Amino acid sequence: MTTNAQTKPSVSFTQWCDSLSFNRFHAMVMALAALILVFDGYDAQIIAYVMPQLVKEWHLTPVEAGSMASYGFIGLMIGAAGFGTFADRLGRKKGVMIALVVFSVFSGAAYWAPNFKVFCLLRFLAGIGMGGAMPLTITLVTEFAPAKARAKAVSAMFAGFTLGWGVAALVAMVGIPALGWRMVLLFGFLPVLILPLLQKALPESVRFLASKGRHEEAILEIQRMEKAAGLPPAAWTKESFQTGPVEPGSSLTQLFSPGFSFMTPLIWATYFLNLLVVYGLATWLPSLLVKAGFSLVKSYSFGMVQAIGASLGGFLLGWMMDRFGRKSALIFAYMAGGVVVALFGTVSSNTALYIIGAATGVFVIGAQIAQHVVTGELYPTSIRSTGVGYALTAGRLGSIAGPLLGGALQMAGVTFSQYFLIFAVPSFLCAGLVYLYRVNVKDEGLETVHERLVSVEE
């Protein structure tokens, strides 16, 4: 498209964003969001690797150990909803930077936790910040990415989160045997070091600024995008763009307004069930593998393999979603994920462990990455981060239930294979829920998706 503002037909801010080809600016936004998620992923997963040491040192029962992870998930739930609403009112950039500070400070402070109760409190507080970071990075990349590459862009960004899981496994494998569990928690302080970079380089969403009537700021961001992308500068003015009414702040009730009253519960149920599987496995896998006869180091290296699989799964499913549509790719991922989880209970060798572990990353965690693409597209700009935040909040209920269910199953004496058969069921249910989704998005502007949803329910 031409960048001459004097001859260019009047378009909306959102149309301008959708019409761009993927360029260096989009890559920069993705990289910054991915960097934030590296730290988020590390803090989310490191608890699984320190748990065996905490159980031993503080003499915890399986249910107590599971509840330790669940305290963090309660924080994640509150943070996702709270920061999501905050960002729809005051901005994505401001919200994500505050969230980063919160989870960095309290994650690192867990190094000094003297007992189980204090550790749980710090995990809860860190979880609030971690919970806020994810929906805001999803929203930012969704709102900047071009329509034809949106699924690939959001999925690729999530390579940062799964990389954080892999880093946690590597640090645990090397650091815990040599330095003890407390030392690996000190890495939680590292995110504060990137705050100056984010302040300088991370943009505010053009769609958000336009929706709030902050058109001059939106134009400044557009000029910044042009410069970063190497595009010829244009003399943009407010008159260059079609503008709509200023949108009000978001609220929970808007998630059930016309167009969303059917889809929102389906989205929430999908998040709940899949994150129940993800965290029911992730929290207990190191301990389960050790009990099954695999060495502690093998359980750590398995975590790295799974993280690599999740990253590859995100790329694969992102490509499939842009090529075949969101529903087809998601149904395939959830069905394959259920099969893989069921097969996990049959592993008896290191080779099988790594193959199934990688496949679990591709289809179970990869499906969750792909799910974020769908959720970020469904809601309009005025409630997008609120919608993503509350979906993640519903998912965090599954994150809480998963570790607790895992602990209860172990106390009930289920076998290794039975454990995984039980956790395969929710993945198949997720496939059924996605089948009921009202729209199958492919190469569409965000506003078009919203309009289609509203028309379906009318």
C-alpha cells in the first residue's frame, strides 16, 4: 500500500495495521513479547523442579506439594483478570511493565523463604504479575500482527514461554545438584533488568490508542512503525484516518454481550480443561518419572525436550491455522494431544520417554498456544485484553485443579498408566468444544471477526 498520506484514501487505524506486510517492526514487537514470556515461562516451570527438594526438606504430603503450585495459580488467575481489565482502560504497555516488576520481585524473593507458608505466599504474589504478563503480550502481538500472519506471529511469540520452560529445566539440571534449590530461584530477579529496554522499544497498541480517541499518539506510533520497518515516512494527520467513537472501559459483563454470550463460556471451558492437563502433567512429571525409575537428571532433560516440542508445535499449529483455519487446526491438536497423553503411561525406556515427551509438547502445550490465537481474535479492542485475561483466569482454575487432582490420584494409589489415561480425557473434550465454536477465522481483520460473531448470534 502507498504511504503518501496526502493521496492515500482515508482508512481506519485498524485497517492500516491489518494491511501491512510482516516487517521488522512486527518482528521487534514479537521479540520483546517473547523475551517477557521467557521469564514468565521460567518462573512458571521452575516450581516443578524444586518441588522434590521442597517435599524432602519440609516433609510435605503430595496434596501439600500440589497446593504449593496451586497458590501460584491463584495469583495467576487474579493477575490475568486484573491486569487484563487494567490494560483495556490504561494501556497494554503500562500494564505489562507493571506485571513484569511484580513477578520479578516476588519470584526472586522466594530465595529467602524460611518455610512452606512464606514460600506459598511469595508464589501467590509472583503469580499475580505472571498472570498479567501473558494476556497483555498476547493482546499486543495480536493487535500489531497483519491479518494474514497473525496466527504465526502469536504462536511464534510463545516460543519465548516454552523456551523459559526449557531454561528452567537446564538451570535445574545444572544448578540444583550443585547449588541447591534456593539458588535457582534467584534468577527470578532478572526481568527487572530489561525494564529500560521495554520503556524505550516496546510500543503501545495503535488500536488501543485509536479506540480511546488518542489519535495523535496513535499517529506517532504509526510513524515509529514506518521508521522501524524501513518504510518511506508519510505526513500523517488525524484527517488521514477514519475515526470512530471513543470506546468505554471494559467490564466482565461485556464478555457476555451479543456476539459473545455463547462463545465466552465455550472458550472458558476449553481453557479450563486444557490447562488442567498441562499443569496436571507439568507439576508432577519430574516426581512421577523418578518414581517410575528414571533418574532426576533424566526428568530434567525430558523437560527440555518437551519445551522444544512445544515451540515446534506452536510454529506448526500457527502455520496450520493461517493455512486451514483456526478450528480445523485446534481440533486436530486436541485429538492428537489426547492420544499422546494416553500413550505416556506406556513409556518404559529413555527413547520412548523423549519421543512421547516431545509429542506432548507439540500437541498438548502447542494446542494451548494455538488457543491463545483464537481468543485474542474474538473480542474487539475495547475488551480484548479483558477477554484474554478472563479466559486465562478460567484456565487457571484448571491449573489449580490439575496439580491437586494429580496429588489426589497418587494418594489414591493409581498406577503410572492410569494416571495418564485419566488426564487424556480432557484433551478429547477440548476437541469437542472447539467443534462448537461459531466462527472459523482465516486471513481476516480483527474487526471482521467481531462483526461475524455478532451476526451469528442475532
